Amino acid sequence: MRGTIIKSTGSWYMVQDENGGLLQCRIKGKLKLKGMESTNPVAVGDTIQYEMEPGTENGVISNVEDRKNYIIRKSNNLSRQTQIIAANLDLAVMVATLVTPSTSMGFIDRFMVTAEAYHIPVLLLLNKSDLYQEDLKQYAGEVKAAYASIGYRVLEVSAKTGANMDLLVAELKGKTSLLAGHSGVGKSSILNYLEPGVNRKTAAISDYSSKGVHTTTFAEMFELKGGGRIIDTPGIKDFGVVDMKKEEVSHYFPEMRKLINDCRFNNCLHVNEPGCAVLKAVEEGSIHPSRYRSYVSIMNNEDIRH
Ligand SMILES: Nc1nc2c(ncn2[C@@H]2O[C@H](COP(=O)(O)OP(=O)(O)O)[C@@H](O)[C@H]2O)c(=O)[nH]1
Ligand SMILES: [Mg+2]
Ligand SMILES: [Zn+2]
């Protein structure tokens, strides 16, 4: 029998069967990891095969089908182990805010590079637009323009007032989407706005810093009544760009990708080489300085292979 993982708590998996029913499953023995050093062999969004455990209402997962794509992060800074956040996505939604807590363009870019590497389309949401005034409003406009000029979809929304949420609904329709971003940016609030029945826990920022709590502990998938599915995730502090070669990194910056054939050297890394088309575009202002800074920072990351 086949099903989809909609929640994983580590030892148990909530599975939706092909008729829409729910059952709990566990893993028997060691599932083959297919060459991945991941801490979780089964992730939300995975399509799995299972058998019923005799005499119970529970299933045993016997196989994980090949993933179309996935988003991973490093389990922690010290190990090379990775954790699969979610699999088989049609859309990765980067939820960012410019206030409480503000999201850096560097963080946004590392997420986008991770998504580009697996050909997952990205939507950038600037949430809490109700709090943007004057300077911030202008800054939001600049961030929006910077990403839109690269070709990314960007929406300024508010889970509080509902501003532009109709546009978000249209973007999500019929897709399996991931909500990613730091703790406190409003991922669960957005989900609650879209599907009030879901009743996700949310927390004021002050609660995080004082207690260090994460209201959302596990990634979990929900159905959207308009068609489609959405995955809420715990706050993600950072994305390590995992398993990427230096020569590949510019391929995951769409505004660089289209220039790399114009560089004088075909092994150009776009750092200090003469005749580099990317450096020329940075000088001329057609590549945003902040995007180029993100590129250099990823290139200097110790995890990038030489
Ligand atoms: N002013 C304002 N506050 C928001 C908005 N969205 C979420 N919040 C607040 O931000 C805090 C964190 O929200 P939460 O949904 O728990 O964030 P998550 O950690 O990303 O799931 C809560 O206090 C929410 O009420 C918004 O659009 N505007
Ligand atoms: Mg949350
Ligand atoms: Zn170059």
C-alpha cells in the first residue's frame, strides 16, 4: 500500500493513505539511505510503501520512493550530517520579515540557492507588511525590486490584516508548498489565516527569546481547501549549502547563470578573474551588491568543495 508522510516525530510517522485516511507507521529495521548521510531516512512529503502490522491499526514502512526533490539543512554546525526538511515540493516559500525578527538577504539567498540546486521554484513572502512604515516601506520596495528583477515571485503580505493573502492563495493552489524561514516570521500565522481550522500554535517573539521555545517542533503537512498542500516547519536558523562544488554555485544565482558563458575563462569562479562578465555586471550595477556578497560568502563556506 502507498501513502504520503504528513508528519514525522522521529519514531512515528503520520501517513495519509491513498483514500485520504490517516494511520501511524513506523520504520522496521534499517531502511536503505540511498547514499545519503541524512539523520532522517523518511521525511514529510515522502511517498512510501507500507504493510499493516498484524493485529494493529498501524503500518510498517517498507520502502521510500525516489524523491523528486527535497530541501535539506545541516543537522548542526559540527557534523556533516544533514536533515531532510521536506520532500517532493512544487514550491518553496521563503517567509521573511523586515521587522521582528528581520531576515537578512544572506539568509534568503542561501535558501534560494538550496532550492535552485533542486529546481524548486521559490516564492519570497515579506510578511508583517502591516508593520512597514516609511523607511521600512521603502526598503521593502527595494528588496522586492531586487528579487523581482532576477525573476523571483515576491509578495508583501500580512497574516494579521490579510493584505495580499488572496494572491498567496492563488500561488499555492494545487501545489505542495513548503513554508520556511526563521522562528517568529509568521509561518504558522499564515497557515492559520489560510486554514483557520488547523489552529496552529503561534508565539510572540518575546516568548522565544525568554524561553527559547519553538512552538512548531516538527514539520507537518496540511491540506488546503482550495486544493494543494502546505508544509509548516519549525524555525530554521540557517541553511548550510550542502554538497555543492565551487564551480556550481553561480549556476544557482539565475542572474549570474545567464552571464557565465560570457566570461573569458570557462573555469571562471567570478571572484577576481580578468574578463569576468559577472564582475562586470556587479560593477555596472545590474547584479545587486548584496546578492554578490551572498555569492562570495557561500564560496568561502568551508563546506563548499574545491
Ligand atoms: N503585526 C504582525 N504580526 C504577525 C504577523 N504574522 C505573525 N505575526 C506575529 O508574529 C509572531 C510569530 O508568529 P508565528 O506564526 O508563531 O511565527 P513562526 O515561528 O514563523 O511560525 C506572533 O506573535 C504572531 O502574532 C503579521 O502579519 N503582522
Ligand atoms: Mg510556527
Ligand atoms: Zn566570471
